[in-house]
Amino acid sequence: MSDTQRGIILLVAMVAAVALAFVGMSLVRAVATGVAIGSNLDARQRAVLAASAALERDVAALFADAAIAPASDDLSRNYFASRHAGEDARGVPSVLRSIADYPTALPILDAGDGHLARHVVERLCLAPGDASVANCMLSPPSVAAASGTPPPGEPARTPYYRITVRVDGPAAAATFVQSIVSDMHANPRLSWRVLDE
């Protein structure tokens, strides 16, 4: 075998070694990316579960326990008898947009695993006081009641409530969950959604 043939073989072997090194680096990067994505999904799922627990606590305080008097604010339960002004495009109240905006008088729920839940319950009314058509978003009447002839036993119209939960987790991750609830159905949760950035 001549020196030229050995040189060509050496060159081909070096190119193959460099190509294998790039393939190995790509494989390591792909595995690391997969682990990071899995970790992010797990963290988001934990945050959503923490938000769900806070939301269920608020629903129980509103309807099952009747611990909240709906006509006036109750800061010990993070309840406001009217909507906050200054919500963002997603509907997140201004007091939840950043940790610094959250009033120190309002309690924070420790959901474990480094997750802290800040939550606000707002009655969808313009001002505190009695719920009326002029002041609040109320459950719709039946068709018969809307036409002026309510049937006997027509249930009273009830206000809607908006519960917004912000969960801050490890690595400064924030997840927002929001639900609209009302006392007009057996299941008071009318909507539930995760608010993405």
C-alpha cells in the first residue's frame, strides 16, 4: 500500500470520526431537549393541579360553606364584591399580574413542591352591594320569565363569579387558571381554562 493510499484512508477515517462526533452531539442535544420538555410539562401539570385545588377551595367557600357574604369584600378569603379595574387582555386582574402587585393583606396558599397559589374571587358586578340587573351579570331568566310570565317556582337570578388563580412554581414559572362559576346549577363551574402567555 502506497503512502497516497494510506493518506486517503486516514483522511476518510478522520472525516468519519468527525461525522460520528457530530451525530453523537446531536443525540445528546436531542435527549437533553426531551428531558427539558418533559420537565416543563410536569411543572405545568403540577401548577395546574395546585390552581385547581385553590379554585375548589374558593367554590366551596362561595357555595357549599356559604362562608362568603357576597355583598361586601372579604379580604381574608380573597373575595371582592366587584370586578377589579385594569385587567389584561387575557382577563387576569391587575393584582395577579405580578407578585409585587398582590396585596400583602391577601393570603397565599402553599400548594407544596415549591408552588404558591395567589387567587382572587370577583363577583362580576360594577360595585359592592345587592346583586341587581343594573349592577351585576346575573344568570339568565327562563324564556317564560324573560317574556314577563315567570312560572311558579322560578329560581332567583344569581350573580356570576370569576375566580383567577396564579401559581408560581420553581424556576420562576407562573401559571394562570380562571373559572367562571355560578350558584344556578348543581355544578357551579361554568367554564375553566388555563391562560397562556
